[in-house]
Amino acid sequence: MNSISHIIDWFINTEVLNMAMIALIYLTVFAVLGLFLVLLERKVAAWFQLRIGPNRVGYLGLFQTIADALKLVSKELTGTEKADKFLYNLAPYFVIVTSLMALAVFPFTKDLQAFDINIGIFFLIAISSIGVIGILLGGWSSNNKFALIGAMRSGVQTVSYELSVGLSLLTMVILTGSLQLSEIIEVQKGGWLIVQGHIPAIIAFMIYMISGTAETNRAPFDMVEAESELGAGYHTEYSGMKFAYFFLAEFINMFIIAAIATTVFFGGWLSPFGITESLPWMGLFWFLAKTFVLVFLMMWFRWTFPRLRIDQLLTLEWKYLLPINLVNLVLMAVIVWLNLTIQI
Amino acid sequence: METAIKEPTTSKSNFKSEEYFINMGPQHPATHGVLRLLLTIDGEIIKKVDPDLGYIHRSIEKMCEKNSYQQIVHLTDRLDYLSSHINNEAVCLCVENALELEVPERVKVIRTILGELTRIASHTLWWGVMGMDVGALTSYFYGFRDREMINDIFEETCGARLTMNYNIPGGLMQDIHPNFVKRVKEFIPHFRSKLPEYDRLLTGNIIFQKRTKGVGILTKEDAINFGASGPVARASGYSCDVRKHHPYSALDRVNFTEALDTTGDSFARYQVRIAEMWESLNIIEQLIDNIPEGDFKVATNAVIKLPKGDFYQKVETARGEFGVYIISTGTKNPYRVKFRSPGLSNLSLLNHITVGGKIGDLVATMATIDIVVPDIDR
Amino acid sequence: MTNEALQQTILSWFPDPEFTQPQFSEEGSQYLTVNTEPEQLHELMQLLKNNPETHFDYLFCLTGVDYGKELGVVYHLESTVHRHMLVVKVQTEERENPVLESVQDLWATANYHEREVYDFFGIIFRNHPNLKRLFLTEDWEGYPLRKDYVDEMNMVVK
């Protein structure tokens, strides 16, 4: 009996209930955000492609993706007979849970941050590399050759591009001297890091955006799905809500990649030139505005570029991005050492 | 067929690579219809491509043996539905030649204009789908935007957008719509301004060039040996344009250059088709102001009977050389009709040029070969 | 090369009167037509392709025909160098087990077209590396483009 009361005490004292509440709110908000990102993508695609896009469900089609999600929920879950059922069912949760977990550490404003740990960046990189396990599992367990090829491509791609994502963020960490996201923003009060770090920071940003797009498996790096080659790639055999998890995770991952870039390169919730410094809640607006500009950039990539081939993808990473990144890292170190950063 | 690739050097490790089969199609986004490819793959590298055909085989050649010559025309636009007008024209020309029937000049000019419009429509669709196959989805809509204008012209004049059935032995079904000339004249400057957009979106793109340059190389000797025709063969430097070498209809009076390239890779095939669109515009421009007045058909017997003998007519469709071979015994039905489809010959070289490439290369190469499955299966 | 010159050249390859001479005709066709025997087919084709004077390197059409009593194949040839054309016709009276020589070693395009002819007419091409049905299923019975083919289910007979 004693032990139970201990546990209850622990619950109350450590605010586990509070954390659970926060988690629930985050889940709801970001699930809806994911749906609206899908809508945004469709609108952007339509704009690029001389179309109108969804405009029937709700005002300007705002509820289109919600209707789609409802449809997917009500759909029958089909699958292959010879699939490895346990792993097959597990895979989508791996993908969606990891992408939602990463959201916990972002400082949306000065006060709105669920989880301010001192290894924020490290946590993000670590979490984002777990997602690939879900893709590998899904592709392998569904017992389909197209899915398997997609999953293997995904493994190769994510393992390679993880390096560039990590190294380009590490370049910026030299400048900040901290892995904690709230502190990284603090540092930027003297100028956004992309300004402070000037040349190496811009190089790092470009590498980050390329490899970030690759890590989310989006075009032009969508080898994993490659609908004209593999049908639907790793999620060929998924349907209904399980498919929706993969789909939603892709969009939340896109948001995460853009949010990391906002935090690390563009000053997070800080307003440009401190114009709304007196209004702290405006920080949320600035954060989201910057993030959506970057999200739009990634959508722009997708609807403009053709897809790379798998060997070209690896050539790009190992022969170009990685060496440039390493040189860039040294360059940044030299700049910080010689105190050549730009401070406003 | 010998493979041109080097075998991977076998290492002494325990990791052995194993070839496996994969079924691409008949339902697959890149096979454009119901083509089934049996791929033998080692990892991502293609070892063998074996097309399995016949999923849309309708035995059109057998059906022709039971139908009259007027009826055959209507079967041909179900072959290569993107070049339907040119296919119709081929049968009509074949029958007219056999009957030694001279059609009015007006018919010849209108047929040529419509044929070139068909070619542009087919190439714009191909361009859109080509982009889609290499992953650039936006090109699809750009291609369809311009194709739509041509389809509207067809709709006004022929009453149909895809399978026109506008040609009949002896001329045309009816006269052109009064708006036809105006609409075509509107289309030419419109498309001239849009074609550079195609280049900006896809041709100049570094990823696109990397995906297509040096991929699926076809030499001139192989092109001839495999019976390739159309842009596929011309990209290898083999001058095979039927419009140049055996001009038909009004093509003997227009000036145009045959689009040729010597590289023979997928990018060359792409460029040849883009160049062909420019040339087709030139041809239309030369003819559209000079449509002669006159009848739109000559009277033929209600029941056409061809003299005894063999008759062959080749035309240049958007895909290559389309041939109609009619063996007649003098009755109202042909004894045997053979359609020489450009697609079948072009497809037969797929294995030859894709072995050793990746799956992505296969898709890109197949897009530049530009197959239409009903044309292959007949 | 003109049709007469072509005719002379081809005849000069078969001087031995013991062999059957190729028969020429221009009647009822816009091209010069050569009728040859199945035994001579491959030899004639080889010469037509490899002789620099004729140089027929482009086989643009290969048609199977059922003439009622005989089964035949019609080859349409063109030279990409000299731009002359020729039609070669070959017939066999054997209907049960018609065998002709394959020409796919000379023109790779014949590979698929011969499979098509085998599929529809049942003509077996000797030395063809992959002679199986092209369009129809493997277990299809009969050869549908033959004149005596009956299919009461699918064929409309007028």
C-alpha cells in the first residue's frame, strides 16, 4: 500500500498530470495543424499548376482535409495476407509519434515552450532519426517488393542526410555555444544567427534546407514514394487511418524542419529589428510566419523540381554536401575564434 | 540480347546479391495504361526488361477483315489515340491511292494542318507526362493547358476531341468550321509564347538534365536495326521522317527542317520532340493562310471496292512511322489489313537501352520512348 | 537503285538454275515484290541486308498473311542509304506445322513482329530465341487471324 501512495505522491508532485494535459493540447493542435498543412500544400500546388484547388468543403475549402481525414478514419483497413502483422501495425505509430514528440521542445514564444531541455538540438536530431525506423518497418513488414525498395531507399537516404542536417546545425551551435533552444534564441537578440554568422551561416542554411527536404522524403528527394517508379513506395499496402498517419507525419515533419530552421537561423519568435518587442504574444505570430515562409519554400521545391535518381541523391550528399559542410564547420570555428561575427 | 553492363565485381564477403523479379504494371503509374513489364532487378539495377503485352488487344486487324473501307477508318483512331487524325489519314490515303483518286487541294491542306495540330497536341501531352514521370508534377498541367486549346479547335471542327473520325476515303466528313482559321491563328502565337515556358520549367532544370542526359543511349545502328522511328530514331541521328522522305497530303509544298540529334539519349529524344513542336507550328503557319477554296470531298461509290493487289501507305504520326498495309482481293472488304504501329518497334528496344540502369532510368527512358499501349496491342 | 537494277542485282545472286529463281512482280503493288521459297528465304534476306548495293537495313513491316491455302509472310524492306524499297513474300503450303526461317538475327525488330505472326498465324520461326505468344495468353487455342479460325463466342460473323 505504501508504494501506491508513493506513486500517487510522485504524480502530484512532479506535475505529471499537468504534462499530460499539455501533451493532449499539443496533440490536438498539431494534428489540426498537420491537416491544414495538407490543405496549404494543395492550395500551393494548385496555384503553381494553374488550378483552383479544393474549394468546395467549407469556406474556400477550409474543411477539405478534415473531410478527407474523416473519410480515411471510416475506411476499411486493408493489408496483405502475408504481412508481419505486428510490425505492420506498429510502423505508422513509430512515424507519427516521433514527429509529434519533436514538437515538444520548440519555443513558440518566450513562455510557450512545453519542454525546455538543455540538449534541445540534440534531442531534435535524435528524435527525427527514429522516424525512419517506422518507414523501414512499414516497407519491410508489408511484404511487397515496391514497399521494400521504397523502405531501403528511405534507409539509405535518411542515414546519409542525417549527417548533413546534424553538421549544419552543429555549425550554428559553434556560434551559439549552447544546445538549448531557448538560449539559442536569447543569443539572437543581438542579430539573427544567419546575420551573425554571415557567409558560413548562409551556407549552413542552404545545406540544412536541402538535407532537411531530403529527410522529410519530399520531392525532389521523394525516392521513397516515387509514385511514377514505385507506386506509393513504403506505404503501398497501407490504407485508411494507418496511411493517414504516414501522410500526416510527412507534413508535421516538414513543419518541424522549417521550425528548426526558424529557431536556429532566423531568430525564432524574435521580431525583425525588435519592432514588436513590447508585445510578447506577437512572438507566436513571428514564429509561425517565419516557419510558414520556409514551409512554402519546401512546397515550392516540390512543385518545381523533378525527382533525383537514388545514386545522384547519394552523390549529392557524400560528394558535395558533406565535404562542404565539414569545411564550413571549420570556417565557422575560425570566424568565431577571430570574433568576426556581425553583432547589431 | 547482350547486356552492355559490367558485372559487379564479386567480393569475397558473405553478402551475396540475388536477382529478383518485379511486376511493373499492368496497373502502374509509369506504364501509361496497361503495359506490363517483367523486370529482373539486382537491387536497383535493371538486368532484364520483358514486356508482356496484350492487355488491351482488341483484334482490330481481324475486325477490319469484316468491315468495309469506310468503317475501317473509325477503328484506326482507337490505335494511337493521341495521333487519331493521322491514323485516319493513313487509311484514307491508302484507299485513295488504291482507287487512284485525286482528292481536292483543300482536303490535302486541311488534313495536313489537322495532322500537325494533332502532333502538337500529342507532344504537349507527352511533355506533361514526361515531367510527371521524372517527378515534376507541374509540367502535366502546363502541357494540358495548351493541349486544351487544340482540343477545342478539334471539337469545333470535327465534333470530337480525341477520336476525330474527320477523314473519310475521298476527303473530309464535312467542311471546316468558319472559326477554324481564326482559332488556329490565335493558337500559333499563344503556343509560341508558351513553348519557352516549357524550357524554363523543365529543359533547363539541372536535375532534369542529370536524369536524362546519358541515360538510355540508342545508337543509330541500333535504331535502324530495331526498326525505331519517329523522334526516338531521329534523336539517334537517323533521318527517318516520313514527311520528308515520302511526303503525303500537302507536306510536299511546305518548308520545314527535320529535327535531328545525334546523342541518342533520353535528353536528345526530349529535345527532338520540343523542336518538332516548333516545326509543326511553322508548317501550320505556312498553310493556314492558303487553304484553297473548293470541295471538301470527292464522291466515291457508296460501297468502295479496291482493285486486287497490295497497298501500303506510311505516314508520320507523333510516335513515328505508322503503316497501313491492305491486301485486297477486289471485294468490299479487305482480305488482310496490317497496321505497322510505331509503338511496337519502339518498345522492342526498351530492354536494349535500359539494361544496366536504375529503376528511375527505366521510367525516364520509357517516358521518352512515348508509348501508347493501344497502339502496341492493337 | 531503280526497280530494274534491283531485279538484276538480286537475280545475279542466284545464277544456279537448279535452285528456284526468285520471282519478281510489280503488279498490284507500288513496290517491287520478290517471291521466294522458304528454303531460300534466309539466304536471300542476308544478301539483301549485307550487300552494299542493296543494303536493306530497315525492316519496317512484317506481316503474316493467310492466303486460304497457304500461309505467308510479307517483309517490307527499305534501305536507309539508297532509299529504295522492296517487298519480299514467302509462302508455305504447310498449315499444320508451318516453319519458316527467322530473320531476327538480321533485323532485331523482327523479334517482336515474328512473335506476333506466330501468335496470330501459328507460323513457327526457326532459330527464334524467344518464340512465344506476344499478345494472347499462353493457353490460347488456335490462331485467330487465320481464315479458318472459329470462335463462336467472340466473333461476329456477317
